[in-house]
Amino acid sequence: MKTFVLLFALCGGLGGCVTMSTPGWVKERQGPVYVLVKTEPAGATVSFPDGTVCESPCRVGVNEDLPMTIARTGYHRVEMVLTKSSPSPLLIAMDPVLRDLSGDFEELDVPELQ
């Protein structure tokens, strides 16, 4: 009986020293990280290579690096890659397209005001 108690205590003590970890070659399955994509101004079209489209602000699930294109009429297009480490919310300030108004204009016949 003493041998059994000693063996049990020895095995129990060894079990407390072992740390279980996943081997490096085994990928741990994790779900997507969700990133809230916001634009300034809001209402831009956010599109992805697989054809998925949303209007900002929108929530995007990221499993791996995900290229996206953000576009809105009157603003420069923004292309970037979402990653699992992207901040949420991700705020993208869009730059307006400036029109060159210094060009020549056609003269119009404008009636005289009375």
C-alpha cells in the first residue's frame, strides 16, 4: 500500500510540471477578427476581390490578409489590405478630387439683365 501511495504522489507531482502546448506544425483554428471599416465621409463603397461589396460604415470578418478598395464619387480611390491586427474601428479619411478650373471656357451668349 505504501508503494501505491508513493507512486501515486510521484505521478501527481510530475503532472503538475507539464505544460500542454500545441505543436508548431498544428494550426490552431480561430474564427475571424471583425473590423469596423468607417470612412470620412461615410457612404463609400468598400469592395473585395471576391466580389463582396458593402457601404461604409460596415463590419468585415478578416481570416487572413484581405485586400479592399474604397471608392466614392468625388474622392480619390483608396486601396489597402485589412489584417487581423487592423484597428477597429478603422477610420479612412478620403481625399476629395480637386477639379482644375483654370482651363479655357467657352464663351456663352448670356442675355443682358434688365
